[in-house]
Amino acid sequence: MNDNKQIVINAEAGTKEVIIREGAAPKLLEPKAPLPCNIEGLAGSVAEYLKKRINTGQFEQKNCTILVDREDVRITLFFNERDEYNQGKVVSQIRLHPDFESLRINSSHAWSPVELAMLLKMHRYWFEDRIEGMKLVSTLFNYKADIAQKVEQSVEGNGNRQDNFSQVVNSNLPKSITLKLPIFKGTEPQALEIEFFAKVDGRDVAFLLISPGANEAFEAFRDEVIDVELNSIREIAPEIAIIEK
């Protein structure tokens, strides 16, 4: 410390010790922009977010918009739209349950008997009657089918042509099965009837899994969930604009 430097200290009565530190003070942290809010959740997330934030001063209803996409089953809240530092969004969306997706129902995916047997064996909890379920798995592992094909082709001199093909498949597999599994995340399992649609190519047999009931459940659940959440949003924040995409 420089001996010629004068230091003036004003201490309160009763002060017994004074500590003098020499050197530069620590630098203050540089100010940073607010972290963006970008939240995606299951159905009901937007209504729940509004319920907890609507009167906190985080945003004003007139600076918010809700966009509804029924095809994609999505509700998106945009708030502080014109404030680059404080704008954000919250998304409610219905998502298919991983168990339902793994079956590739109502898709073009073709299962070989062994592939399907392995999947059902690893998810035997899908069967309400596990004994019957394991019988089905055994049937798939030992799949047998009688395939009768008949071809008729003929061409006549006057140009008449006949080309007929018929195929009859008799197998030891039932026409359909019933599995109990959730279609959407966050929902309870439900019984679904699933039909086997056989694809035969020479010696190779594969199955498409078809479920009209799953399609009906999806359509009904989609509109119901969206409408219920929109009604809740209108009660919580009636001044927010709701736009159907």
C-alpha cells in the first residue's frame, strides 16, 4: 500500500475492526437476453400454462394468439408476439403411444409371421387372456398355410383373350385378434380388434394389421380433446384470439 495515500474512514461507534482491501473490484456480469420459452406438451398443456400465468404480468392477452391445427392435432399459444426478447410459445399436441406405433396398424408395413410373433411375445401384456395370447404367438412361430392358385389364359384367332387368376389361402391363423393397449400418450388402454390382411408372394407370406376401430377412435378423440381444451382457454383468457388453421 502507498504510504503517502490518505484514507478517510468513518466508522460507527463500537467498531473494533476495519478491513481494507486493495485491488480492482470484480466485474459485474454482462447482461443477457431472456431465455426463450418454447414448451411442447400433451393435450391440455396450453390451458394449464394460461391458468398459471394469466395474471402474473408475463404477457397481455391482446399480445397473444392461439393457432389450432386439427389435422396435426395441435394447439399452439404464441405470446408477446411483437417482443423479440420475451416472445414464446406453448404447444398442446396429441401423440400416439409408442406401443400403438410399434404395431404399425393401418400402415403399409408387412409383418412376417416370425417378426409379428416376436413383437407380440415381448408385449404379452397387450393380451387380456395371456394364455390365448401365447397360443397365437405359437401359431405365428409355426405358421402354416395352404395356398391354391389357379391360372387360366387363352387367346383366340379373332382376338378374344381370357386371363383369369384365382388364389385361395387357408391358414391356421385367426382372422382377427383383440389387444388392449393405449392409442395415445396419457390415455388408458382400450380393447382394439385388429384384422390380419395377408400378402402372398410365391412362398412368402406377410401380414398387414388393419383396425377400423383405431381410425374411428382417433377421429373421435381428436375433435373431443381439441374442443375441450379450447373451451377451457376461452374461460381462462377470453381476449386471446383463436384461429383455426
